[in-house]
Amino acid sequence: MADHDYHWTDHVRMAAVFALLPAMAFIGPLTAILGLAIVLFALPEDESSNGNPTGTA
């Protein structure tokens, strides 16, 4: 009977992995985009990037 229980748990695990594959493929790029957005918005801007030339009289 124990082998029968392990058999079904293996099937449930495989079904869960196959069901979550699209989610796993979506989460990877999503975390990369969110990380990039956080870095771009959290870092302070340089004062030289405001469009004005620097070092001119």
C-alpha cells in the first residue's frame, strides 16, 4: 500500500510542476524588469544629466 501512495504523490508533484511551468517562465523576466525599475527609480540622478553643459563659462 505504501508504494501506491508514493505513486500518486509522484503524479501530483509532476502535475504541479507542469502546471507551474508558465508561472515560472513568467516570474523570471518579471523579477528582472522589477529589479531594473527599482534600480532606475531608486538611484538618484546625477546633476550633470539635466541637459545643461557642464564646465562652460
